[in-house]
Amino acid sequence: MSQNTSALMTEKTSPVYAGLDIAKASLQLHLQCKSIDLPNTPAGYTQLIKRLAGVPGVHVICEATGGYERALVAALHAAAVPVSVINPARVRQFARARGHLAKTDPIDAAVLTAFGRAFGPAPTAPRSAVEIKLAALVTRRAQLIELRVAEEQRADTCAEPALRKLFTAWLTQVQKQIAKVEALIEALLKEQEPLARQVQRLDDIMGVGRITAVTVLATLGFFVGRLIVKPILLLQEQADAVRQNVRDLASAGRFERMRMGPVRPRVAVRTGDELESLALAFNQMTEALDESLKTIRDQEDELVRKEKLASVGQLLAALAHDIKNPLGVIRSSAQLVLDERQPDAVKREVAQYVIEETDRLTNRINHFLRFARQKPPDIRPVSPRILLDAAVREWEALGKGEPITTHVQAPDDTADLLVDADQIKEALVNLMINAREAMPHGGTLTLSAAAAPGGGEPEAVDIRVVDTGAGISQDHLRQIFDPFFTTKDYGTGLGLTNAKRLVENNSGQLEIHSTEGRGTEVLLRLPARAQ
């Protein structure tokens, strides 16, 4: 591509900034190093637009002048000419930085052109019908307020009683007119929810009152709303989203944290001022938070891997210990069976030992497999009553020892659980086996289901398993969920570990409350379907 062609393309695509200084009766245009004076009238707007139409890529830069610019900006929008309405304070700061300390119209127009080239401000969006209507109402209210102040001052200096009565009646009418205009403003805000939210946000930020917030928005042509209130509102919304994500992260379990995605919120603010810098800093903070979250996930992955390796070592040691003794009994029993001199009664007794030891091995291996395998739950709705009855039947089929009185309490109107029924039933059976072992001389076992207190979201149901057994000491309560921890001469020490893991995998919680010598209560709080 030749340099001439490249220069031509750049000229076509780059905006040509035209500074426009607006006074009450006149306009001064600075375009391509030339200054042009025009009247601030509809005829002047027509001449201005004709001049601009011959310049490809022209972009007008003007100041907000308290209302003198509105009609002209509307005409430029109607002619599809890009125009940016700039806060005068920013232009004055820019002019001082360039050494322009005097404030004259030619300097202002030229400075506006230079301001456009330096900052490339985004075009000001056309005002909507709602904005125009609101501006008209606010203008009329301001006129009435000015009228009321002037009339009140005249009334204060009037000594004639008859005239003072007229002033009082007239001021009452003016106040009624002000109230009617304010009622129209309130009605418009009720119809336009986004506008009402913007007004409320400005009131919250500035603390100036609802009507004053409306006046600020309308008087400045919604410059504040677009360039200040909206970005601040966006920043606040995204900050709330980040705060909620951090709270979720802090309250989530390990597996939930591993599934959580990045913090996500990013703020796109292009105002060319401190708000844009604030948004940039916010985005950098969010990215740093994402990096920290990723580091936490990586560290937790490594921690889980190390815990698994440690658990495998414990598992193998416990498995070797638990298999060695039964295998020894089975081997010696088999030798006795092979001894032809042994009577049949002894052989039958020894065979029974072999069966019992095989059952023990099978039971322990199943415990190890449940601990090692982490099958994802198949979540489906299930009635608490049906689940409790099924768990009791399976537990009774396994039962040995003194008879235990069992009670199941689950009202028919209890919400359905949203869990994997097989996994929760397995956890309940483990808990009931522990309860039986805690009541070697018999006792009472009560299973109940009821809505969790609080009535919050999401719905939850509390299932309680209560026994009247020996209870658990405080020292042991701190260790009961540790893998392979047991106070018995037999067992794997994995029953409660598996039960807790199964409950937590179903988004539930498991707690144990026990008093030594008085019994134990196990609470399972499980998610339920909203009724």
C-alpha cells in the first residue's frame, strides 16, 4: 500500500474536531484553523450545518452552557452530525494546562478543538422524548420558583394592606402551580422506572433530595446521569456482585469452591476522567481476585491429591491389618476341616467360623470401597417417610443383639427431599448401626423428619437419629469423623466418615450432639423441594 493511499484512508477515518463556543446570541466555530461567527438562531444553525456538511468526519465539541446549547445540539443530532457536550470545568482545566489563562471566545473555540483532538470524547447521545419532557417540567418549575421569590420580596416591601392580600392570593396560586408541576414530575418518574432509579441513585450520592436530583439531571442535559451517575451505579452493582461472589466462596465447601467459576464482573466505563480510572482499578482488582481464586483452586487440588495419597496409605495399612487376622482364622479352620480325625461337629463349628470371618471381610472391604469411591449423587425428590422406613427395614435385616424399640416420626406434609435416596439411606443405616452398638442392653431409637427452622431459601428438612445409648465423650466427639478413628476392638473406623461424606455430597450437613451416659442425637439437614 502506498503512503498516499494510507494517508487518504487515515484522513477518511479520523475525526475532524470543530470547537463551537456558544453564547446567548452568537456562535463561534473553530474549524480547520479558522474562526467563523454565526447567530445563535435557527437560521444560524442552518448555516452551521451547511458548513459542517462539507467536512468528512467532522465532530463538534461544545460546552454545556446552562441551556443555550440545547436547541443547537438537537439540530446537530437531527442532521446526524456527531457532537460532544463537555463539562466546562474540564475545558477550563485543559486550557490552563495549555497556558491559556484568559477566557475569550476565540480562545475557547480553539481550546475546544484542541480538547477534542487530545481526548477524543464520545459523542453525546440525543435526548429522548422523556428527557425533553422532564427538562421542560423542570424549567417551568424553576421559572415558577423564581417568580415566587420575586413576588415574596415585593410583598415584604409592600405596606398597603389591600395589596398585601392580593400578593398573598397570588403567591398561593403560584405555589399551587409549583405543586402541580412537581406532581407531573413524580408521575413521569413512576412511568419511567429507569429514570426513577437514576434519580434515586443521584439523590443517594449527593444527598440533595429527589426534586433537586431531577433538576440537576434535567438542567445539565443528563450529562451527570450519563457520565457520572450511570458509571457509579454500574460500579456499585458490579462491586455488589463481586462481594456476593466472595461471600459464596467463603461459605462454600471445598467441592463447591472447586466448581465455582471466575468472579466475572468487569466494568466498561469510558468517561476519560477519574471514573474511568476507578473502573480500570476495579477491573484490575477483580482480575487479581480471579488469580487468587485460581491459586486457591490449584492449592486445594494439590491438597486433595496429597490427602488422597495419605488416605490410601492409611487404607492399605488398615486393610492389611483387618485382612490378616481373618485370613489366619480361615487358614487354621481350613486345616481343621482337612484333618480327617476331627469329628463332624467340630468341622461344622469350624465351617461356621469360616463363614463369619468371610462376612467380616466382606463388610470391611465394602466399607473401604465406599470410602475410596466417590460416586456423584443422583438427585431426585423422595418422601422423608419412605426414606426413613426403607432405612429402618434394611437396618433391622442386619440387626443382632438385644431388641431395640424403634419410632419413626415424619408428618405427611413434610416437603420431599432432593437427594440421592440410596446414598442417604446408606448414611442412615450406618448411623443406626452405631446407635445399636451404643445400646448393647437395648433401648430406644427415634428417627424424625421436620422442616428446618428459619423458613429461608433454599428449603431444607431436618432428619434426626436419636438413641438412648452410652453417648460419646467430648474428647472422642472431636475425632469421630476422622477416617479410621474407632474406639472399638473391631470395625474400620469409616462408618461416620462415609456417612458425613454422603450427606455433604448431597448438599447437606451432618452434626452430632452427645452426652456421655445419656445418648446421642445426629442431625442431618438436607435440601428439600419448595412447597
